Amino acid sequence: MGVEINLDPDKKLMPLSAVPVLLAELTGVTRCRNTIYGWAKKGCRTKDARIVKLKIIMRMNQTFTTKKNVIDFIQEVG
């Protein structure tokens, strides 16, 4: 019926509160949870003055993202 089977680990949904741990593993840089929420709402300015937002998915009034979205965001911001 409405069952979603997701075998790709990059597409697995993770709450935004889990992104700081992933960010520390990927880059070695620590950011607080409020910074991650700001990236999702307001975005982050790149070196060429563009605003890039972290892609999010809303499910049951909660905010999620994927590992792929975080990696894409890091690469885009530079």
C-alpha cells in the first residue's frame, strides 16, 4: 500500500539533529544543531555569493535530510 523500501544507505532519512555528528565524521568540523537548522531555512552563502540551502524532507511534521544531501551541500558551499 504505502510501504517504502529503501535499500540505498545514502537515501536513508536522518533527522537534522543527527547531521552535526555526520558533519564531524566527514569534515572534522563541528557545528551545533542550530547552525544545521539555519542552513536548511536560510541557507549558507558560497564564495561566489550564492545562497545554498540544505535540502530537507518534511515527514509527519519533522525535518529530515539524507547523507547525500549533506555531502552535496558541503561540496556546493566549498
